[in-house]
Amino acid sequence: MIIRAVHEKDAEKLSQLSAQLGYPTSLEKTIENIRQINADYNQVTFVAECENTVAGWIQLQKRVSIV
């Protein structure tokens, strides 16, 4: 298994996985979201790739809090 940063080429598989989890998202919207995430230094998404197939993802966001 390989853990790596998300790329636009992952959009189709991520869209399919999202739908399986009950969050259907179009391919176009998934690509748009990946572009926005990759342009934002306060967040990052990693994918888990198994046998050259994206099997899952995790998204992290930096948040600042008073407490």
C-alpha cells in the first residue's frame, strides 16, 4: 500500500468511493474539490493506493482555535 497526496487523476475513483459511502459527487465537482484542496496550504488530502487502485482517502485541515 502506498500513501500519497491526491492528484486530479484520482477524481474518478474518489467520486465512486464517495458514492459508496452515501455521498454522491459528480466527477467534475470532485476535480474542482481536488484543485481547491491542493491550492490551499491549510489542508491536504492523502490517498491510499493498493495495487495501483485508490482504496481510500483522508483529508486534514489546519484550524486555529483560541482554546
